[in-house]
Amino acid sequence: MTNSLVSIQILPKTKEGEDVIPYVDHAISVIDASGLKYEVHPLETTIEGNLSEILPLIEKVNEAMVEKGSTNVISQIKVLYQPIGASMDSLTEKYR
């Protein structure tokens, strides 16, 4: 059972003010490669898993932005840590 939901909005600063969408797409590909469950939303991506897996992934996403050419990165994150279990489905099922 997973214990956390973490939402991340990544704001990479590009070298010459170019479009950030390719950077965001790359960030999502790093999240996808992790194998953790996630959902992309218009302003953020939510990841479901154990906090001990997600926090290193957040670090990896930030490093990937710099490797792609970003001069710095702001990551806005929200964390739900719930030791008895946390899932996106349980929080949103009444809306679906």
C-alpha cells in the first residue's frame, strides 16, 4: 500500500526564454520511467507511491531539467503523507 501523494509543478528557467513545454514533457517522461502511478493535470502532475520513492524522483526530475539546459528550476510541491494508505482514486472517486 502506498502512503503518499505528491503533486509537482515544475517551472524551469530556460536559457533564452524559449518555450518550457519541451522541458515539462521531459519531466513527465522521467516520472513515467519511474514506474510509479501518476496523473498529469493542467497545472501539475500528481504521483502516487511511498514518500521514500517519490522524494528521490523529485530530485531526479530537477536534475533532468538542468541536464536539458535549464539554468535553474522552481518545483512547487504538495505532499499528502498518510501512513494508513493514500491513493488518488480514494480522494477523487466521488467525482468520477
